[in-house]
Amino acid sequence: MILNLTDLSDEPLQSQIIRQVRAKVLSGSLKAGDSLPSIRKLASSQKISVITVQRAYEALEREGLIHSRRGKGFFASGINSDTKKEMAELRIQEKIEPIIKNALAEGMSIKEIETLVKELLKSIEG
Amino acid sequence: MWNLFKAEVSYNKWYLFMILAMPLLFAFGMQYGFKLITGVDFFEKYAWSILVGLGSYMFIFIMWQMRHSERRNMQHALLPIPIVDIALARMVFGVLPFAYVLVVLSITHQLLGEIIEVQLYRIFAQLGLLFCGLAFIQLMMDIWSLKTNMNEKNWFLIIGSIGCLIVFISMFAVFEILIPAYRQLFREGEEWMFFLWGLILLTASNFVFVKRSTFLQ
Amino acid sequence: MEDAIQFEKMIKEFSGFKLGPLNFTLEPGKVLGYIGPNGSGKTTTMQCLTGLLRPESGYVKIFGEVNDPNETGWKSKIGYVGDKHVFYENWSCARNLKFVSQFYPSWSDKRAEDLIKRFDLDANKEVAKLSKGNRAKLSLIQALAHDPQLLILDEPMDGLDPVIRSEFTNVLFEVIENEERAIFYSTHITSEIGRLCDELAFLDNGSLKLKTEKETLLEKWRTISFQSTNHDLKLPGVVEQKVSGNEFIIKTQDFESTLTALRELSISDITETRLSIEDIAIHILKGGRNVESL
């Protein structure tokens, strides 16, 4: 498993791991039952502390994306499409909310934001 | 302990070689009667002896200086070796060249010099004196190392104990008064006592070394 | 399993300086960063730990064994890189390593050779002719080649160039892959150990300010900016506060409770950013002396 971690981002290393492993599970590049590197192996290969990986794995486990088996290590969980969708929605919400709030604070109206988003979506589709 | 001793010998092999060679040089010079300084009776006779003696001690001094400046004790204290072994290795390494030089010098002197009779007890006595000197230097070094890493209370205790030790050792002098019988066994027995003193002081210095509160030097 | 290190009420006093009482442990499998300014007592702690200094009171245990310099068990379990690198100066590096190797049953010549290659050290060179960085390398090789259970490193990166630093960090990550190994790492440069450490301990003027898990620390410390007309705010956890008009920028050491307090005051429009270990270290070691107002 290859992760791309950087110290130069505002995002803490722990969140970077969570985000990237989550993307791998949701995109299917990690299939249900695939094994993940052990905490210590990943820490060593990515040059990050054991505690960081440990916390990240714990968070991923809570999200239900991975599970551990005693003495065997960590494995990717099977995610059905409904859950995938829910998760994606949740993530979009988390990201968009502060942006919209920011725009409102800077004096845009709800209407203006709506139009902007619609145009953006159109250009992405086209 | 022998591993440490071997390393010290091997590390200082050139100095040790010079120390070995010097008394032989002396013997050679005496044998063939090379005169270094002529005219003055005393120097004619003893020039070789004095030069060789000083030369040997210079090399011994260099070896100890090096040992100290390279923080040999600290290096060894970090290895999985009991401190006692380090103290013993240090002592043996210190004693050996001294003893060698003295024994060889005395024997050559007695074989080639004017004194015909081999007085072995004299060698013991002189060795004892040297041991005392060595032990004294070691003690001073150890005490100095204690001082640099001590708070005042402990420093006071150490000074006190050393004082007591000196008084205790001085009491051995009393034996001199009580040794007519002893004198019959060894002629001029009080000279022999130096050897005993030397051994006692060396043991004491090893004890202080083991009890050091620091091995940073 | 026994703690790799256990400091128990350990005090070391010189005239004019007191270290401790130190009370903390390091579990196997963890890396502890020991952070403090120069002269805070880091090196003295290391020297007490390795038996080079005897503490006035209290004790240190290494894997359950008191570190009596006359016992050899604990000594063969540690690898130490101190602030002074001591060798037989007129011997080559290889000869020095050979000397040391005979005292460690677990010494591996293969590992030593591997490390020499990785650290790019000329093993045939005489130690006296080595640069400061190369002496540090030799010290590291000597400390690592017997595969110690506990690595004690006192500012080990001193004098190393960036390439070797990175290689050295790689080696440390390999060491800690084994969960029975532990590393005690002292430095005053926090960026050096930011990624490596699981736990951080902060030392200032001889006393331990804080010891905690790194991630906990990073989660708790935040910079928060917000607006408030009320200038008389009493917020918990704040260590630094800057005010300009109605704009506030504060630094907190307890994000959760500061946030709760802000919400109770119905202050919204909060933006928060994390602090680097370096920033946090500065605040902890300064002891919250800089609550200022602009």
C-alpha cells in the first residue's frame, strides 16, 4: 500500500492517512478482505510514528472501513453501495459547509451561491 | 578484564616497546662503557641510568596522559563490563611498565654496576614506593572526578573519609616500632613495608574507582 | 512486559543545578522525544540513565533492572550515543568496532558492515582524522550493531549532513518495527523527531514540564481566531491571546474546552488551525509567560 504523505499540508498526517486509506477502500482498490500493512510496517515504510498510524487505523475502524482480527492484523471491510453513498454525502457536506459560510460572511447571497454552484456543475458535466 | 588489558597493551604497543628497549639500551651502554658525559665522576657513572630512567617514565607518562584525554574510563564504563574489572585492568596496565622498568633496571644495575650482591628486598621496596605513587595519582584523579560532579555535602564526606584513610594507613607506621622480629626475617624490613603500603593504596584506589559517582573522565 | 526505562523519584544535584525528581517510564515499542533547551538537563538525564553519573536519590531501572554500573545485564541491552564520542583515537574505525564487538554477545559484523555502507563511512580511516560528523556516524554504528533493545540517543544528529540524517532516521524506523525495541531520543530541534516520536517529554531547567502522547498534544493545541465585542473573555486553556479591535487570535492547550466555552458565549465564525510541535514546545518551555495584548 502506497500513501502520499506530506508535512507541508495543513492537514495533519493522521488525517492524511485516514483520507487516503478511505479513498482506497471506497474506490475498491482495496477490496473486502484485503489485508493492510501492520501498524509498525506502515509506520516504518511511511516514516511516521507508530502512534500516528495507530490512531488513524482506530479512526478507520470506527468508520467501519477496516476491521482487525486478533493476531492477524487489519483488513479492508466490505462496503455496500448505500453506505458508500452515505459516506460520500457526509464528506461533501463537511467540505462545503465552511465554504458556504465563508461566502455568506463575505456578503454573497444564498441565491448567488446557488447559481454559481449550478454553473460549476454544468461546466464539470460538459 | 583481560580483554581491556589486551586492548590497552595493543593500543600502546609502540610506547611499551620503547619502555622495554630502554633498559636494554642502558645495559648495552654500561657494558661497553660509552661515556655520555666525561669529566664529572658522578655523571660518568650514572648518565645512562638517569637517561633511561627518565626516558621510560616519559613514555609511561604519555600513555597515562593519552588514557586520560581519550576518556578511556568513560568508554569502558559504557561497555557491558563490571566497573571492578575496569579498575583492575587499569591497575595492571599502570603497574606493569613501572614494575618492568624497575626490575630490569635494578637487575642490570646489580649485574653490571658496582653492587654485586643481589638484594631482592630492595626491588620490592622500590616497587612498593612506585605503587604508592601510582595509587596516589589514581586516587587523586578519582577524587577530582568526584569533586566535579558532587554537591557540597557529599564532597565533604569524601574528603572526610580520605582523611580517615590516611590516618589509618599512617598507623601502619606504628608497626615499625613493633618489628624487631620482622627485621630478623627481612633485613631492613621497613623498606619492604612500602610494598605492602603500595598494595593497600592500590586496593583503596580501586575501591574508590568502583564507588565513583561519575565516569565522565 | 517490563518498562524499557523507569525513572523513580530520581534526583541529581550539582552545586547550583538540580535535575528532577524525575518520574516517568518508557514502554517497549515506543519512541520518546526528550525535548528541552540547552542546559535544561537532557545530557545529565542521559548520563544518569547510562550509569555514567550516579543520582543522589531515587533510581533508574532499565528493563526492570536497576542500572548499577557493576552489573552488565542492562548494559548489554542498551545502545548509547552520547554528547561525546569516545574511541581509541589512533585506531581505525574498523579496529574500534572490533574492540567493542567482543563485549556484546548479540553483536553482528554483518549489521555493522551494512551500517558502514549506509552511513557512507570509511572504516579504514583513523578515528583521530575523522570529522565531527563521521565520529557521530561511528558512534551510531557502534550503538546499533549489537541490536540493542533500548536506544539512548543524545542529540545524535549533531554534525550530520541531510543525506545521512535521512538515512539515520530510516534506520531508527527499522529499529522500531520490532515492538520490543524502544528509543529515548533527546534533542532541542523538534523538527528532527516530529515524525518519529510516539511520546514527547518536555524538560526545562531540570524539571519535567509535561509528558504526553504526540497525537494528543497535536489535537489539543490550536490557534483559534474569532470576533467578539466582549473584550473581557475568560476562556479556559488559553496560553496566548492577541486582540486587535474586535478580532481575537488565541492559542489554546485544550481545544475542546475552549471551543465549548466559545459556543456558550455564542461566538461563531471560528477558524482554527493546528500548531507545530515546535510552536507547542516553545509555549510549554516558556511556561505561559506571554499572554499579550496588541
